[in-house]
Amino acid sequence: MLGMWKSNAPDEFVCIKFDMEISEGSSLSDVASSTTNSSGRRQNSAEVKEGQSFSMCKRLVQMMQGNIWISLSPLGFAQGMTLVLRFQIHPSYGRAVFSPGTSSEQPNSNPQFRGLHVILADDDHVNRMVTKKLLEKLGCEVTAVSSGSECLSALSSAENSFILVVLDLQMPEMDGFEVATRIRKFRSRNWPLIVAVTASAEDNVWERCLRMGMNGVIRKPVLLQGMADELQRVLQRAREQF
Amino acid sequence: MDSVVQLQRQLVDYTVQLFNEGFLDDQFNQLQQLQDESNPDFVVEVVTLFFEDSERLLDELAKALEQQSVDYTKIDAHVHQLKGSSSSIGAQRVQKVCIGFRNFCEERNIEGCQKCLHQVKREYSLVKTKLETLFKLERKVLAAGGSIPWPM
């Protein structure tokens, strides 16, 4: 049974409660065991001995600012377990992006990607400046770098906030494909998301990008609407896969 | 002293002319769209950066073509960069010459390359002058208390 309610904290956290029922036949010997004293009197729940693995779970849960406890039947046997976890609510770029009807609005009058932390890698000054401004116009927080290696180090030092990488494919030192390969080696398939930017009009660029583990492609010259559309598509797909 | 309206009319006419003659394309409109109160000089800043970068690239190109043994890969890389940045700001005629330039690089055609360099220098010089005139007109409009009517 799953329940959810908002805590008293102002809009920052949500608590989720898991209620688990323990059926008669199952054994909870590794979770908890109740002891009776020699006179056969019932013990209260405070004296239920907790098994070692349960203690570990409890410790972990408490570190996550939640709680876990066993509920007892009238006879003093464990009949259920309750787990409460507290999650911090992240900026809702997700909600804004997926609500219908945003495409009809001007992208620059409605920053749909507020809070999206983007790393932009492009070796050309002018392109970098223009694309950065474009992303900022869409509400993104942009870290702009001028090479593949700078991109990789920016990623490794970034906080664990949601990240998308916008990558120019044709960079001299380390091209976009190599950067993407390296990113995918050490990270999961969908974090960070990678969007390639290319001047190439070849058909197989998209395929090649996908094979390298990228999530989207934008053709140059980069336009506000084009970027907004592709970011939206990429975020939508990522959401579907979770 | 021209009135605000007259200055604005001049600005609009001049801008339309630049578009009609192919000096600027829609990408320039994109830049204007990106400009806002938080960054009121964005277009001038980007274009100034373009001028600096382009002049450096044109110097490099001239040097590279004068070498005994011409490094076409290097030349192609420079032209690619120039093509990219001119495209980003909407300098259409410069971009077009770059496309032809790259073809000659691929063919390792030294004469073709030299001809293109000459052409791209000319187109760059033209668009630079025109943009500087455009910005001057904009400043006049603003100084007279008017606003820039964009898009045109």
C-alpha cells in the first residue's frame, strides 16, 4: 500500500509511505524476532529484537531522513512493516515541459527549461556566445566550455544536478563523438543527456549519434525554436524511460 | 536634425536593403530576438566578436596560402570556422563564399583557394562596413529618444 502526503516543510519535500503486510506463513526471523520472558508475559514492541539486516536498513533509511518500523500483532508477532521516505522536490522543469500547449507560445516569453543545467561545448567564440544566449533565453543555466576535455572535466566536477550536454560535433582537438563515447563510458545511458550540434546535412549523422549514445541532434544554424523543440523531445523521451 | 521617426525610417530602410541584397539573413533576426534588457548590447557584442575572429582567421588563411607547401587541412579548418561563425550571425554572403572555398580545398586547387580568399576578404569587408553603419544608425535612433523597431 502506497501513500503520499506533503510534509509541513514549505514545498520542498514530499513524503512517501510504504505499508507492507506480513502474511502468516512468512518468516521474519531475519528482520525481527520477539522474545518472551520466562513467565510468558507479552513483551511490548520496544523489546522486539531487531535482526542485523533490519538494523542496517533502518540506519540507511534514517540517513535518508526517513523511518522504518515494524508493527506488531496483538500476540506480539510482526505483522507489518512501514517505511517512510522523504524526497526533495526538484525544480519543475519537467512539469513545464510536458504540459500541452506550450508550443504555441513564444519560446522566449516562456522559459520552459528553467533550472536545466546545461554544459555547452563549442570551440568557436561566436557560436558559443550565440548558443549560450539562446539556451539562457530558454531558461537554462549554462556552463560554456571551448573543448571536449574541458567538457569532461566540467562534468566530473559538477554537482549532482540534472545535466544536459550540448556538444558541437566538429571540434578540432577532441571531436564530439569522442567526447560522447567517453561520457557514456563512465555514466549511465541517460545521464547526462547529450544533444549534438552539427553543420552536417548528411542523413547518417543522426544514426551515428544514436550509436554513440547521444540523445538528440540539432542542425546548424541553431534557432531558438529548433533548440526548444529538440530539448523538449529529448527530455520527454528520457522521462518515458524512467 | 532628423526627427526620431525619420531616423527610424532610415534604419528600417537600410536594414531591409541589407536583407534584400543578401548581406544578412534570418539568423541576424535570431540574434535580435536574443537581445533583451538583461543584455541590451548582445548583438553588437557578438558581431564585434565576429569581426575580431574573422580578421584573425583571414590573416591565418593568407599566411597559410603563402607557404611553400600548402597545408590544405589547416586551411579547410580555418574556412570551416569562418563559415560557422558567419552563419551564426547571419553574414550570408561571407558564408556562401566559404562553401566554395572548402570545395577548392578538397580539390587542393591553389588558384581556386586564392581566388576565394580574395572574395571572402571583400565580402567580409563589405558586411563589416554595412553592419557598422547599421549600428551607427541604431545609436542615432536611441540617442534621439526612439526605440529600435524590431523585427523589421
